[in-house]
Amino acid sequence: MTTKVMKFGGSSLATAERIRSSARIAAEEARNGTSIAVVVSAMGKTTEGLLGLAGEVSCAMNRREMDQLLASGEQQSAALFSLALQDLGIPARSYTGAQAGIQAQGMCMDGRISSIDPTGIAEGFKRGECAIVAGFQGLGAGGEVLTLGRGGSDLTAVALAAALNAEDCLIYTDVDGIFSADPNRVPAARLIDCLSYEECLEMAVLGAKVMQARSVEVAAKYRVPVAVLSSFHPGGGTRVQEQCVREDLVVRAVVPDRGVAKVAVLGVPDVPGIAARLFVGLAERGITVEMIIQSTMRGQVNDIAFLVKKGLLGEAIDACREVAREIDAQGVNFDVEVGRVSIVGAGIANHVDVPGKMFSVLAREGINLDMIASSSVSITCVVALDRLDDAARALHRAFIEEEGQE
């Protein structure tokens, strides 16, 4: 029997009517004889609301208690979705992450799936039931709830699809699929019909609101076929798979990211082990850093600059200042008025003309470049935040709109 995993995001479940509408999509698949596991996010802005309530009652954001609190949003959605399916005549049973056999480890509020035993779900399939699984959570050590980080419901869905050997993992959102840029900021953005895992992962890491980056990693590792679709109207969609055979467009997407800040540790002594102490200190606080750049040595010292998510900036500054005192660095500064813009496409590294063209486009717009980094599938520039949208529109016009007309 065919097995599919369907994931519905918060916007697809924001109201009772949206839950009923999404349940009808799942019911249609179930009536076709498909075994269905549905992974749900919290309704609408429930998670943000719970975070706000926690801030109102306490200044101490205890991570263990936050996991207990935040996991309740997805559990609410799972029970409601199950009731909606039952009302449509489809047998269904809701599961918490633990009941679905999802084991997790690591830090509270940023857990990692360590294993999945889907036996209970598979038994339900034999009884003709749809499984409705609360996303974003697993069972940690000692029976504690452990949440999987922002966007963790995507990760639940893809990992569960791998564990069930599902034929498809369908990610339902409020948009038609993955676009070549943010349509709200680049009006000429185009729907992308197919992306490779590599391209989709790079877009997610660089700030595109497509899928959680870790979920794309798992999809690539276990070769899970993924489709990003709209729950609001049928058609369209973007397939994410191992390879997309096309050579006409080198640059597939332009990704602007407003959610980063720049941190620089100045005057770092040029001796072995110093960078290790700095980044180990950041890692111990659970702070992910990106675009690490070390300047050319000047007078036996270097400057080390990198990007962090704006929400982690305060902790990053504290960690850097602590290490700076220990290593006798000259100081720490930061800048929140920056953004990064990236062009993404498999094979960019093989086209020698792409970097020069990118920098020329930005130069014609009068946009200064603060930092530059590249990978095999992307080139990223850090620019002033107030020019970020200008940069994204100019690059999209040059690499996607004009290239597509040739």
C-alpha cells in the first residue's frame, strides 16, 4: 500500500475552517487507499503567542519549561485535525511526538532526532487509521519533551517519511511553492518547478523561508522525495529531489535575509588556537555562526568577523566579550543594520563569469559590499539593510528575468 506523509503548517491550520479545509485534502488521499501520516504545526501564531505569555509571566526563560509549553501547540493541532478527519468519516488517531516513537537528544528548544520507531503508526495503518502527529517534538532523556527548533515540524515530517519509507513527503503551506525570490519584495519572482536537495538546502541556510534547513539535510540523506504545495488552492508546487535536469538557468533563486547581524572581534592575537577558543565559546551557548571571515594579519593581530541570527546577538556579544578578555583581543563590535543577499544555483562554481557579473550589477546600483562569501552553489554579499531589497531586485532582474528571455 502507498504511504504518504503530509505536513500542514501554521497558516494552513490557523482557524477551525482552515483545519477542516486541510483535513479534506488529507481525506481525499486517504479515500484513494493511501496510508496517511499527517504532521501538524501549531495553529497560526500560537507559538509566538506562547512565547509572549512566557515573557509576561517570567524573565527567566527556563528552556526545559519552554519545551513543555511550546510542545502543547502542536498537540492541540493534532487532536483537532484528528477530530476533523473523523467528522469526514476517516478513521484517525492523534499522536504526540513521543507516542509516534520519535526519540530526541541535545539541548532543550533545539533538540535533534536520534531515532524513530514508527511501529505504533504502522499498526494504526493496518487498522485503516490516519496518523496525526504533533510536529516539532520528540522524547528526550528521562522522559522529557524536547522540541526541535524553529521549523521543526518540517523535520518531523521528513524524518517520519524516511522511517516509514513513504513514497512522498508533501509540505503544505500558504504559498504555491518555492519561488525564485520573495514575491512580496520582488514582484517578478517566479515559481520554481524543481530544485535539487543541494539548492534547496542552500536557500534555506541563507534565509529563504522555504523549509527548515535540517529537514532538507535529512531529505537528502535518505532520498525522501519532497513537494512544497499550497493548502489554499490546488496546482503548482515545487519538487525537491536529488537532481533536476536542466542547464538553461545557472542561478535558480535570489535570497535576501534581513534576520542577521554582523559581529567582529578586533585585534585577535595571531597565534594557534585562538579562533578555536572563540568559536567553542559560542558553540557552548548554542550559537550558530555563518560567513566567518578573518582579515589579513596586521601587526601580529587579525580581525574575525561573522554573522549570527539577530535573535542570538545579545548572547553572541556576551560570549565574544568574555573570550576577548581571555585572549587579550582589542574589542568587540556589532552591526544590526546589515542584510545578506545571495544567488543560488547548482553549478555556480563552474561558471567563472558569475561572480564578476554579480558584483557589477550591485556596483551599478551603488550598493557597497561589506562581506563576501561563496560555496559551490551560492555567492553571498553582506550589504546595508536599507539597500537589501534594491540588491535582490537588481540581481533577480539580471540573473533570472533577463537570462530567461535569452
